[in-house]
Amino acid sequence: MSWFRRVEKGIVTPTELKKETPDGLWHKCPECKAVTSKAEHRQNLYTCPKCDHHDRINSQEYFEILFDGNAFTELDENLSSGDPLHFVDTKAYPDRIKATQRKTNLKDAVRTAHGKANGLDLVVACMDFNFIGGSMGSVVGEKISRAIDYSRQHNIPFMMISKSGGARMMEAGFSLMQMAKTSAKLALLSEAKIPYISLLTDPTTGGVTASYAMLGDFNISEPGALIGFAGPRVIKETIGKDLPKGFQSAEFVLEHGFLDFIVHRKALKDRVAQLIAMLAPETAPLKEKTAKKSASK
Ligand SMILES: [Zn+2]
């Protein structure tokens, strides 16, 4: 005997009476499959409350996390890419740029801004992976270089948030030159004794890893981020050996001495502010000192 019996046959619910959850209310963790509401996920800074998986986020979210009251001044926001090589793959490069700009509402794969984190001045350059794989072309290199110049001119610590598939192949050699350019600018920043914090997020690879991402006074990362130069398949084929477990994860890279620490996204702002206060104690008190001096005169 069954527990339940259908008394009426052929029950049909009209469409307007069907109870459905609207799309986009829930978030499913790609790692542990736990389901949370979109609002809760956002409140958790796009990390999973169950397994701490860090979802990829973009410059908009990082600026919101880092800058007090989401207040900041964007630098060089209208720089856009040229087409020095008249490059055409499945699409002409200028068409690809225009289509991506329309789709993402971004001008290129990095945004730079000046704001305050816990009351301390900070210049942040943050890459956007959804703009042609966060690839580093001449605009990315130029904007980062100008942001570093801005840091130097105003004596403000610089933070880079990397998220990139590497150099932008549509600009070939022009992309590769950005590695030397940004590295040289960072050397000047170091000479001026202005702190540079580099945050490597999922994924940071190729020419970005091989230049500014690894040049921080502190190189830090988010849990589980993929960090590497070449992809695992290429390395495996080159050395002809199987790769160790967890190869190229932030934890593996930390264990092998290429990172200073891994920071949970919820602790990011406070840790960055701590580092700035520790590395550049003169930034905040300097103004007080000069104020006192001028007051005593
Ligand atoms: Zn999870």
C-alpha cells in the first residue's frame, strides 16, 4: 500500500499560478556546491561561507572592498587601445576592443584609482579578467606606469591587484615591452622608498607574473589562486615529468617561498592598511610634522 494516493487525476497548474524562484537569487559554490543567497554571497565578499572558496571578482568589487565608503578618484579612465599591428584573427582587433568595451563597460583590462583605505592614502591598480582575459597590452602597461608615477609624485603607497592570462597577443611585442616599462617604473618607486604591495589573485600568469606581480615589497595572494608563468600542460610536456599535487596554487607558491602570505578577502583591507602603516609610517605623521613645524614658526 502506498502512503499517498492521488485522488484527482491530471492536475494541471496554469503558468500564472506556478511558484518559481526568479533567476539570479541564489549562488552555488563551484567548489563545494553549497548554495547561498546572492545577497549573502555578496556580503561575504564573494567567498563561500562553507569552504572559503574565493570567487573571481573585478575592479569594481575590489575598489568597493578597499576604499573607504567606495570613494575614489579614477586615474586615466579614458585610455583606450590602438591597433599598431593591424591585427586580425577571427575579428579585427579594433572591433574586438569595441565589442568588449560594450560588453564589459570597461575601457581596457586595468583600472587605476586613488582613495583611502582605513584613512590611509592608497593608489590601486586593479586588473579586470573579463576584458580579453585580463591580458596586458599597451594600455594596461601605460595605465599602471602612470599610476606608479602618480604614487611617486604624491608620495602615496601603491597597490597592484593582478588577474591576468598574460600578455595580449594582438599587440605582440608592444605587450612584452610593458613588462620592462612597468618594472622600470617600480624600480623608481622603490628608489623613492614608497611601498608597493602586490596582490596576486586567481589567475595570475604569463608576463604579468614575470614582471610587476612579483616585484612587490610584499607579494600576497588570495587562497586557492592559480599563480604561474606557463600553464601546467606546457611545463609537463617540457620537463617530461608529472607535476606535484596542488602545483601553481597560492598555497604551493607560498610554501616554495614566492609569496609572503595568503590573506582571506575579508581580512584584505585591514592587512593592507597595516602594511602601509608599517612600511610608510611617515605618510600620515609627515603631514602632522610639517603642520607642527609651520605652526611653531
Ligand atoms: Zn564552497
